[in-house]
Amino acid sequence: MAASNIEVESFLKKSFAKKPNISALEIKVLDRKSLSEPKGWDALIVNLNATIKQGTSERPVSQNMIYFVNGDIIAPELMNMKTGEHLKNLVAPDFKAEYYDKKHLISGSETSKHKVAIFSDPQCPFCKTFAPEAINYMKKYPETFAVYYYHFPLASLHPAAVTITKAAIAAELNGASKEIILKMYATQIGSRESDEQKILDAFNKAAGTKVTLKDIRSKEVAEHAKKDMDIALNMMVTGTPTIFFDGKKDASKRKYKAVKVK
């Protein structure tokens, strides 16, 4: 029998408590999933809340982590030696019902048979092909698919994506249709570009909009962008594109294609 949630929480709390820069520590197992392979292992999604001291300042931290447990053995990662696959990448919390809101719904309806949540970066090379293809396909079957989109620009890899994302949010807040999500993928700009005006000019050309610097710097845009990033954090999204199909992380990203449609 694998260690209980209480035993895991106690062990991790003792381990992290040894770090002198951590205080107000709380550890909670949020979810537990049995792995089909390798047999006997459970994956635990653990939330850590603490105060971290850095120099003379302190800051609150809330982070979800994954641990694997088998009997009395606990490990932060498991790898498949044959495939090189990190099993941590296959584990994620179930998608929360409250995250399926109208602000993120870009196709289908609340009554559609399947719910598909997409986290994507408009400058991610794979996303540029995958996201428009997947969204356009599912748009043809609104009774089958409800598509929810969440902005997740990878700022360290694609700085331009941050501005493009804000521009798309601003355009939508100013009345643009949900098609703006697809149009932003046509923005022709280097992913490492940091000049906001150049990025905006490229976005406006691709989207047929007139978004300004003032628009993307509004409080409303910042709040929307932050909400998407917070949802991604809670769902332990680390890369793009990440897909949840009917509440479960879809590592294949292709479950929607296996659905029989009329």
C-alpha cells in the first residue's frame, strides 16, 4: 500500500520546513491518480503555500507540484527509459467547471457534447499550425464541441506573444468577434521582438484592427491576461499547446479527432 495523503503531507512539510528561508508553510494533497504504468505507483498533485524570504524581503508563494508514491518510496519524477518520456507531463488536475465561462468560449455552446480547453501561445511554432487547424475543425461541429481558449504566452521564449495576446484581448473587449483568436496567429513578427508598437502594427495588419498601446495597457486587459495565467498555473500548464478534453489532460492533443461527428 502506498503512503496515505496524510503521511505524504507530513513528510513533505518536514522536508520543506528544513529550509531556513521558508515560513508559514502549508502542504495539501489536492488529488491522487493511480498510474496504469508502471503498476503500483500513484501520482499526487500537491499544493504548497508558504512565505519565502529573499534577502530582506518576503513574498507569498502558492505552487502545485507532482510527486509519485509507491509504498514508502516518494519521487519527484519518473521516466520511461525506453521512450524518454517524463511521466510528470502526463499528470494534471481535472479541469475545474468554473473555468468554463463565456469569456473563454470561442465556439459551440454550454450544451455541446464535449468540452475542449486550449492553452496556447500565438508565437509557438507548433501552436501556429495546431491551434487554427483544431479550432477551425471543431467550429464546424458546434453541437459536438464547445471550445474554450486560454491565452498562455511563453514570455521567456516568445516575448512578442505577450503583446499579441494583450492586443487580441483588447480587440475583443472593444467589440471584435471571437475570430480575433484565429487572426492573431497570422501576425508576422519575430517571436523575440520586444518593441510593442512594431508588434501592434503587425497584429493590426493581420487582424484588421486598430488596437493602440493605450488599449493593451488598460486595467481590463491586464486582469483578463492575469486570469488566464492564473488558470494555467492552477491546471499546472507548463507548455503549449496544452489541451484538456472533457476535463482531462489530453497528452495526444488529438482526442477531438477521434470523436464521431455528424
